[in-house]
Amino acid sequence: MKISLDIDQDHEQTKVTIHCKELDDSIQEILDFLKGKETEFIIGKDGEMQHILKPNDIHYFHTEAETVVAVTPAGSFKLKEKLYELEEILPSSKFVRLSKSVIANLHELSRFEPSFNGTLCVHFKSGAKEYVTRHYVKNIKESLKLNRRKNG
């Protein structure tokens, strides 16, 4: 891997460009690290009160009546961001899409079990549960590294 750094006071903002043949695990780790540094906190509302939420403290995000809600040990908080916006700013090594309406913190999952029609039921450490729709089952298995082949 070749790395170059250009430090110049004329640069108005930091810009990171990665040139690679393919997106492999090492490049994804770099991208996730940079995303994680960019998103240190998210603002959530509980009534009129605004709370500073750290992404690592959030168990999952889900939609409720067209509003995105972050679920934490301290309660649920409404966000201004849409799920697709959160997906763009949160590191994929920690957060994974379970369905069109849920993004989960992988570090808050305790177990999962097969459900009906090829879906999975995911249980969180908090006791909450959500379902992984068939469309996203492959993604979560890859995130949890369950698709590795056993050598015979």
C-alpha cells in the first residue's frame, strides 16, 4: 500500500482520496475508521429536550410513523436524520441494516434465530428484538462473518 500525505495551509478542508483496485476488508476498515471519526455524536430529542447521543451507546435505529428513533439504555430519542443518512455516516463495521426500517449496532446484539420465510429474529442485549428481512439476511451474515466456509 502506497500512502502519500499533502500538508498545505492553502487547503480549506481535509480531503481523503483512496485509489484501489477493489474494495477489500482493509480498505473498508479505513473507511469505517474515517466515518467513525466524523460522527462523534448524534442529537436526539425527547419532548423539547435535546440529548447528545454517542453512536456506540445506541442499540438500534428504527422508524416510527415516518420519524427515525434511536433506542439507547437511557430511552428512545427522535432524530432529524433519515435512516439512509445514518447508514452513510455510521461505520459499517459497527452498524448494519436489518430491514427498510431498522439499523442495528452489531455490538448490542446478543443472539438471533431463524424465523419464518427465511427471515431472522435478532435479540438485543436489552431484551428488545427485531426482524431481519430476507433482503438483508446476507448482509448481516457477512457482518457477523457467518458465511465463512469450513475447510473439510
